[in-house]
Amino acid sequence: MISRFIAKRVFQGMVVIFFLSILSFAIINAAPGDPATALYGPLADRLTTEERARINRNYGVDRPVTERYIKWTANMLKGDLGVSYLEGRKVTDILKERIPNTLMLFLNSIILILIFSLILGLKAGFNEGSLWDKFISGLSVIFYSIPSFWLALLFILIFSVQLGFLPSSGNKSISGEGGIIDTAKHLIMPVSVMVIAHVGAYARFIQEKVKEESNSHYVTAARSNGMEERKLMKGIIKNALVPFINYLGITIPGFFGGSVMIETVFSWPGLGMISVKAANSKDYPLLMGTIFITGVMVVLSIIITDILELSINPSLRKQVT
Amino acid sequence: MKKIASILLTFLFVASAMFTGCGKQQTAATNADANKGKTLVYGAESEDEKLNPILTPAYANALIFRGLMRFDENNTTKPDIAESYTVSDDKLTYDFKLKKGVKFHDDKELKAEDVVFTIKSILDEKVNSEIKPEFEQVKDVQAVNDYEVKVALKKPFPPLLDKLTIGIVPKHCFDGKDINTADFNQKPIGAGPFKFVKWDKGNNITLNKFKDFYGKTGNIDTFVFKFIPDYNVRAMQLQTGEIDLALLEPSQVAKLDKSDKVKVNKIPTADYRGIMYNFKTKDIFKDVNVRKALSYATDKKGIVDGILLGYGEVAYSPIQLNKYNNPDVEKYEYNLDKANALLDAAGWKKGNDGIREKDGKKLTFSLFARNNDEVRVKIAEYVAAQGKKVGFDIKVDARDPKAMKIKDTEAFVVGWGSPFDADDNTYSIFQSSQINSGSGYNFGSYIDAKVDESLEKARTTSDENERKQYYAEFQKELAENPAFSMDVYLTALYGVNKRVSGYNDKRVLGHHGEGFIWNAEEWNIQ
């Protein structure tokens, strides 16, 4: 039953990724510019027509788009994402270095966001009209409005420059021997900024959902029938969580986009930074690789939220069977 | 509910531990030496993609690799791996004798075949080398014996010695490998003062002192390139001491100047900005008065003070910071009256809209600036505003440079410079033979017989005084018949921790302040 559901979702995910690859390949190729111009970068003033033709020929971008796409897909199915134009090494090798860093930042942030938004949101939602309720509503608007790059710079100024507590860039110290404590120190600031940037929206969402449920007829009916307040709360939370998890699934892709800014300011060597660089420099194989892997991560996280939703919402289970 | 939350959290923790765990294992293989001895950390603006002088210039190349020749503090070439060299009378053959006993970092001796391999690889069609056009004049290169190399040229080419500062790579590292994708590009081996230790992708590159280096060295044991793309963060890390050296933006200088830890060095560069006219796409530029008027109408001092915040110099010649500079040329000091008078005299009459026209042609053109270079965009906007005062209608077109071919633009905010031999970036830009030549940069199709002649003569003479004379003539003629409206030279701003000594703050730098760490092996740290 549930395995069939998962199989179906995975299949759907694969279809999504397939179309994503066609779409991104088309968009990348429709954008102006070519790898030769990108290779020259700041020296673009000295790129002559002959040089441009020679380098593009070497990279094979003088071939038609469809031909290149078919070749890319065929290689991709074999697990080969090609060779990065700029770095001259395998895209899979580059991704292997970057993915753990991005996941480290992402997972730590999302866990903290979940914890804080649930605690704050539930507390505010169950105490409608209280000072706490108003405080959370206000706070979430403030957090949501703070530009994350500004907050990041402010953190660096306070905690690195003024106080000297935390390192301001990278994901480990130069010697690379600090171990877990060193990594944690490097994580604190970027994760804090990620959490502050997102926790407001999630807390507010759960807060509103809890209020909505609390005021619905079934709750009033249950309460008037003398249902225990604890049991009632449990039911409300369960029902409020379903749309919350849904919301989570929808907003997770935005996370990967938003982390680009954080990664740049903190020089965090993740996927965000490398994909921006790849896009700017027309490094087609690397860019396709980062889009592909981000697509896979997004699809995976959506499947996970679907399964979670399924496990707490019995009415969905009926649809599955 | 609790159950679900705990399942969720456990899952995420496990996943987190799994993935990040792999990350740690990969990076555990680090070098213990990095902590020992004196370490200098350079906050680099961007991360290099590969370290191989054949393929591309890179920050760290200057320290890992050495070439036959090397620039000294005056930007003139001196033999480096070459012990001496001779030039044939027809200036077509260069004969280099190599130093004996020069070692690569893998302990193998550097021999003539490595030099031949390096140059031949650059010229190889299949190799994606960015510097191939610079070696276009090389006809052949051969090893006479293990310690002697002959380079034959197609035409006399004095900047060859400049070009041969290119780092020599060991041939034996590329046996049967594709240079474009070789492992070497990520783990380079050269004969320079620092050897490659590790490249922690996205974070830093670590180099250690090479004990068998043949030259003079200071006390730096470890040189680290730390990649910090954000310039605000670079300035902050200079203050915290996390990094010792970084390129700064003009807006940061005032604050850092007050710091007792950091010295801000203001270093001249041969990197100029100006407006390139395209004679092929726009007829109005054929009238020299139009070009002169625009030069007079541009307040260059205003650009230095307003756009560069004072960190620059008014430009009048493309080789102004070169030893062959001729200051005795028309400098086009800001003068709106002169600009108006020139245009009036040439028959450009102001229309109702304030735009001048002549024979039904409006005094209008579009000015392209790369949108990823703030200074260029501001200069374009400024020139457009100034031009309007004397009846020009200049449309600023700030766009992604990748979406544009310079040859197709009507006018272009250009950036060139000749920090080294005066022929470099003059002949290829202003000589008319370079309009359609594969390696030429005369994108504006500028033609002037006198300029052609003096550049050609300067290129084929080796007598210093004669060359100076030819370049003086070239500058005079270029000022009279401008190919560019010269605006400003940029000043590079380097913040350096006060514990570092021995660096050179006088040497004229290249594009984007390139070249500051040229003699880093001789620096000392307290």
C-alpha cells in the first residue's frame, strides 16, 4: 500500500526531473553568451573572434542543442555528468565536495526552524489574544522583513569583528583540523541567519492554523461534549500539522535559492555558490549538474513530506488504496 | 504527535550525520604543516578554477611556477630560469641558456624539454589556453640540448621576453594526458618558491615553502589563499587578523586607514578606462572634431574624485605609466567652451532638442558598458551626462558582456594597460593591421598611418633611445587623432597587516591590481 504510494511518487519525481532537465537545458542555451567569453572572464576585452570559435569548438558547443542534450542525457543515465569547462574535472567530483556542505547547512537550519517554529507557533496559537500571541505575530513580521545578507553582515560585524567569537567565513579553519567543534563554530552564524530569516513565516503559519482549528465547529462540539482539553489539543495539533507539512514541502525549494546569498556572504562552499558561478560562466555541464542535483533534493524532500503527511492524516490513506 | 516529531527529528539527525560525516572523512586528510611556522593568509577575491599557467592566469601561479624570464620591480624582464639569452640580428631567433640544477617540486630537474612542452602546449589548437593569442608570433621552439632552447618567431616581437615569464610546467606530469582535464590542474607542480600542498575546494589553497628553490626567500613557511568573494567580509577579516592581505574597494579605505593593525597601500596600476570609438559602425567618429570635443567635455578629474573616490589618476595616454611615456601631448583638460567651439567650427549645429546635427546626421551614439563592472557603468553614465552639455546624445547601454561583441558596439567603455613592454597592448590595439588579424584587439577599426609606422618601427628596433622616440611620436599622433577618449587610471588598494614586511608598494600593477604578490617569497612576517 504505502510502498505502492512511494513507488508512484518516485516515478512522478523522475518525470519531473526529466522535464526539468529539458527545460533547464533549453533555458541555459537560450541565454546569451558562450563558454569562451566566460572562460576569458575579466579579460573578455581580449577575446577575438577566432579564439572564441576555437574554444567553443573544443568544448563542443558548436554542435546543435538537441544533439548535445541527447548526449548529456545518455551520459547522465550512466552516472556521468560530464566535465566542467572551467575546472576541467568531473562534475560529479565537484558535486561530491559541495553537497555535504549544503546539506550540513540545510539540515541543521531546517531542524532548528522546525523546533522553534513549532514551539513558538503552538504556544502563540493556543493562547489566542494573549501578549505572547501578539508578540509572535509581530516578531515573525520583523524576522521576515530583515534582509538576510544585511543580518549576515551585522552578525559578522558583531561576533567576528567586535567580539572575535566566531569565524566569519568558510566551513572550517585553514588548518582543517578543528573537528566537530570547529565545524560547529563555523556553522553558528550562517545557520542563525537562515533560522531567523525563515522561522517567522513558519511560526506564523502554524499559529494561524492552530487558531483556525481551535475556532472550528468540531472543536466547539467536542468541548461542549466534555472532551478532555489535552485530547482536544492533540487533535488540533494533528489537524494543524497537515497543512503545515504541506507548506513545508512547498517552501523547501525556496530554501535552496535563499541559501545562495548566505553562502556568498559567509563564503560557505556549498552548491549555491558553485551554481551561481557556473551560471555566470556558462559552465553548462556544471550548471546542469547543480540543477539536476538540486532537483533531486527537492523532489526527495517533497516525497518525504508526502509520506509524513500520509502517516498523520488517515483520510489521505484512503486515497492511496 | 510526539512520536511523529521524534521520528522526524531522528530521521533528520541521522541523515545529517550521514551526509556531513562523509564530508569530514574527505577533508580529514589535511596537512599538519599548515599549523607550523609563519603563515600568511591572502584574502583572494575569487577562487581559481585550475592552476596551470598553460591554460589560464591564476593568483597562485606566481608563487608555484617560474618562467624563463621574470619581471623585476620596474616591470622589466630579467632572466630567471634562463641563465642568459641572445637575440639574432634579424630579431627572429632567441636563444636561451637555462640554469642548471633548477628543480621542480617533485625533485625532478627542469630541462629544455619542459620549456618546449610548455610553449608548444599553449600553441596547441586542442588546448583551451586563454593565452594562446599572446604567443601567436612564435613559429617554432626547439631544445638544442638539455639546457638550451631556441625560439623562432614569424615576425620581430620584442614583448616575447614579457610573454616568456609564463610558468614552466613539467612535461613528465602530462604523459598521455589531456591537458584540459589533467589532475595536474588541481594539484600543480612547478619550480617556484612555494609548492602546492592542498586545495580545500571553496575554502582555501595552501602552499608551503619549497626548500630547494634557487632564489632568495624570506621567512614565510606557508602561504594560504583564502577565498572571500564579499569585499565587506574581506575588510572585516583584515581587521580581525584572520587574513593578512586583501584587495579593497575605495569606500573601505577611510575606515581601515584608522586601524592600527592594517596598512592600506595605494598602488598605481597601468589599468586605464576610456571610451573606444568604433569607426566601422559609426560614421560620426570619422570627424576628428567630434572625438576631440567629447574628450574636452569629459571632466576626468571629476571621474577620479567622484567615481573612484580619489583613488585614480587622470589619463591622457595608453602608456602613461610606462617608461616610454611622453608627457608632452595634448591632454584634453576639461573645457566645455573648447568642445562647443570645435563642434560649431566643424558645422555641427544644435537642433531644437539641444542635440547637434550635421547634414541630417544627429550627434548621437550608444555607449556600451559591461554591467558587471560598476566603475565602467558609472563612467558611461557620466560621459553621457557631460556629452549632453555640448550637444551629444549618448545612450548608455549597460549589458552583460557575454551578450555582446565589442566589434559590434558603436562605442565601448574600454579597459587596457601596458604595465610591461610598451608594445604590449599598443600594437595589437592601435595598429591597423590588427583590425582583422586573429590575435589583434583593434576592435574599433582605428586607422592612422603615422601611428602604424611608429608602432611598427618601435617594435622592430631594440635601441632604447630610438624606441622612446618612436613611442613619443606614437603618443603625439594618437592624441591628435584619438582612437579612445582617455579618462582615468585606476589605483589598486591593498590592505596589508602591519606584521608583514618586504612587499613592494611602488611597482606598477596590471589589470585589477594584478601582481601584488609577485615577490611574496621574499616577504617577512613578525
